[in-house]
Amino acid sequence: MRPAICVLFLCLSAALPGDGSADAAAPTMGDVLAASTADDWYTIPRSETLYLTLPQGEVVMMLAPQFAPAHIANLRKLVQAGYFGNAAILRSQDNYVVQWSSPGAGDGELPGGAARRLAPEFYRDAAGLDFVPLASRDAYARSVGFADGFAVGRDGRHGRAWLLHCYGALGAGRASEPDSGNAAELYVVTGHAPRHLDRNVTLLGRVIDGMQYLSSLPRGSGALGFYEHEDEYVPIRSLRFANDADAAWQVLKTDTATFKALVAARRHRAEDWFVDPADAIGVCNVPLPARKLSP
Amino acid sequence: MRPAICVLFLCLSAALPGDGSADAAAPTMGDVLAASTADDWYTIPRSETLYLTLPQGEVVMMLAPQFAPAHIANLRKLVQAGYFGNAAILRSQDNYVVQWSSPGAGDGELPGGAARRLAPEFYRDAAGLDFVPLASRDAYARSVGFADGFAVGRDGRHGRAWLLHCYGALGAGRASEPDSGNAAELYVVTGHAPRHLDRNVTLLGRVIDGMQYLSSLPRGSGALGFYEHEDEYVPIRSLRFANDADAAWQVLKTDTATFKALVAARRHRAEDWFVDPADAIGVCNVPLPARKLSP
């Protein structure tokens, strides 16, 4: 039974986009997406689509080889060598991250020829990246925006660009040494964007579906949100790249008129519910839509 | 068993604050808090401390009567009249909010003389508020900072100030009419700060303890994260104001040299782990510490 009272912000607007409750001259995000064409969507190669299967459900991730080629190549070796066969989520820290690895793997050599130490990929050359700036103030970077379906920071002076630690970002944990990340230990942001981590740790992609299975895990009671008892570990049934049997995933391109309209619709919320629309938007508040293609 | 490998960002720094792993000249947040004195902490009156008891655990909230006096007075009437005796969490939307109310209460008159319609308290007069600005760029407001232990936005031109929708903010849901919020339906932010809601809905406080019991609830599969079946509702054992039998809670004052040092320690992360400290901080990334006093 749905409760009788529907005293909810966004109730009308989000439930019924484009139904006349918003100003007809100002499309909502729902309107923008409904009007999108096939050309507005980018089909993620299966070799860059990662599936994490938990008892709770399936998490789908889109990798960013244009930002972290070496870490992704290392991850590929680890996956092929079955490194994550025994893996589990070992940490869930409230308003921060979940983190997984193979707890019985020890800290010796990694299998499949994967490197234990890798040169950091904290940022890349800004040149050659199709960066579309978001005209918004940002606490952490002089310029933020989007590239290839990812939220990105950019420093024109040093010619650098980097992925942002927005909600759902996928990263490679590391110890104190900058080259100690290797993708054998992965984390996903499950809280308010910890942007101070930007350019300090390698991000390799983002979750495009199933975030709720990671974000709703019980928080660990140990320091840093580690589960203190082995029976709290969340077993990972599999971590694998997509294959031909999987449906293809698409994300909305971020260098199109459609995406520009989406940002505008979220920057100025035209829905009747809003009495004082912000006319502003934070980079990690911009939705980056994904969809599964019917097989 | 703790995993053998501890390949974790923040592992050293957060686990061992002030142990020599950071530059001795630049204190960490742990150092700052360890050096704080009794005067740095504000004891929350029990009449402004709200307890939400769930099967999972206890959530403690600090109310902000200086921002939402009418909504808090209405909430007090509802609590005294037993309105929440039958309440449950009905909604958990990923990266957004949880929301609760009394599902069987209908939409007629509220008990205890509580008003069904209330003038919005979306902002207040900036005058008379001890506002301490945070010198940070912010996407949503020209000026952000802190007052009385809360994250606050300020518009000097219009002389207005308002609470911010940071993680853990407590608000009064409303329908389309701006005066339809009444505290009979409450929500807490469980995701990346939805700052576009600022000045569009009344905030009345923030969670100071037990956030993990709200943020880790299963997400609802219905529209807007509503639970679709009654047996998914999370029953609320009680919603009550603190009494003398409860331990007192304190929050760190936000207009002190100690808080200024805390912000500095988080703005420039001195811990060895960071190779490229941001020297920047977002208003919703600033920790607002709370502690329970031993009875």
C-alpha cells in the first residue's frame, strides 16, 4: 500500500515528467531524454564493460582506458588469471567508499603477469580529450566538465585532465607509495564526493548500473569501515568483463546538444515544485544517464 | 581476519592520526580534535535533540530552531500526540534521501493541534546569525560557511541565510504548495548533497550520530525509491525528544579557532598519503564532529 499522503518533494515532477506540470518552454530532463536519438548515445565496448556480481545483485561499470590504460590492462590480467575468484567486499565506510579485493591472496606476486607496482595514472594530458566544460564554480578545480561520459577536472595551465571522485567513481586503492595501486584492490565512492582524493589515486571508471547494491551494504564497524569479522564479508560471485551473451550498455554522450540540454534542464529546474530554482549545478550533481540495450 | 594486504588510501593517516606520519608542522584533524578543550564544544539542549529508533539502531539528530522554529514546534506537537507511534521509513532512494511518516495517518487534520499547513522556513534573516564564511568556491551559493554547528548558505544582498542540503541534513517533505510541509513527513539526505533543494524546502536539523542506519537501508524499487510492499517498510520503534535519562550530546562549535584549525587541516591534507593535496574544500566535505558525553 502506498501511503495515502504523498507529501514529497519531486513527487509530481519526477514521477510525471513532461506531463504539463512544468513550463512547456523549459524541458525537464525527462523531456530531453525522451527526445534523444540513437546518435546521442555511446555504446560501451564489451571489453570496457565490467560486471561485479554480488549476492544482492549485479553492478555494471564502464571503464575509462583513455584515463587509466595501465591500471585497466593490469585489471584485465588479474581477471583473466582468476585473481578475484575468492574476492569479497571487505570495507564499507559510511559516506565514503566500499572496497574489495581477494583477502586470501597475500601480498606477494600478482598472478597472470600483473604488476604489483604501477606508475600512477592520477591525471593525463588534457590534449586529445574531448573536454566539454561545465560553467559552474567548483571548490576543487578551476575547470570541471565532462569527457566521453565521465565527470572530469582540467588544469589548462599544466595541460592536465583527470577523472573526478563523484558518486559511483571506481578507483584503485593504494598504500602510501604513489605506485602501490595496481587494481587488485578496488573501491567505489558511495557517499558525498570525496574530491580531495582527485589526482591522488587512480580512477579507472564509474558504475553505470546497480549502485544501490554497493551503497546499501551494512557499514563495517572497524576502523575505516572494515568489516571486523570474516562472516561479514560480502562475497563476490564474480568480477568479469562483458561477453557477447551480455546485453550492450550505452551512456549518453557528453559532447552533444542533447547533453547540453540535459545540463540546462538540471541547472534550471522548471518543474512546478521548485519555488526558487538554483540556476546552478555542481559537477557531481549532473546525472550521466546509462541504458541497457535489449539483446 | 583483517586482510593481509592493506592497500588503502587513508589507511595510515586516518588510522594513526598524529603518529608522525604527517608533517609535524601541519596538524591533522585528529590532532586538532585531540587538542580541543571543553569550551570548543556546544552541548545540545535535550529539547533540541531528537532520537529515531530503528530495529537497526539509533539515529540522533540535532535540531535548528534558529532556522525552522515553526516546523520544530509543529514536530514537537506531533511527537507529543503520538503521531509517529505507527511510523515507518517508506522510501529510500539511492544517492538521495530516506523518508518517513505515519502511513496509516491519512491526510486529514493532524493531532495535538499541529498545523497541516505552515509558512515555509526555506531561509531566515542573515542578521543575528553568527555566520563564519568558508573561503571556498561553491556551485550553488555566492557565500557558504557555518553557523551554530550547521553548514549554511548566505546571500548578503538579500540578507538571507539558509541551511544546506549536505549529507545527513534533516528536512520536512512537502508537496507542490510551498506551505504543504509540516514535519509529519521527514527526510534525511543519504547521498551526494542535493543542493538544488536549498531554499526550496524547510530543513530543520541534521543527523549527528547513526547515519549508517539510514544510509544502508535497502533502496526501494518503486518510483522515487518508495518501498512497493508494506512488508519492506522499516518500522520506527520511536521518534522522541531526548530526556534526562539520555546522555548529552555535543557538537564542535563552528566559530572558534579550533574549528578554523580543523577546516585548515582538511583543506590542506598534510598526511603523507597525499601526493597532491587539494588545498581546497567543499562546504559539504567539512566534517562537523559530534560526541556523546558520558552520563
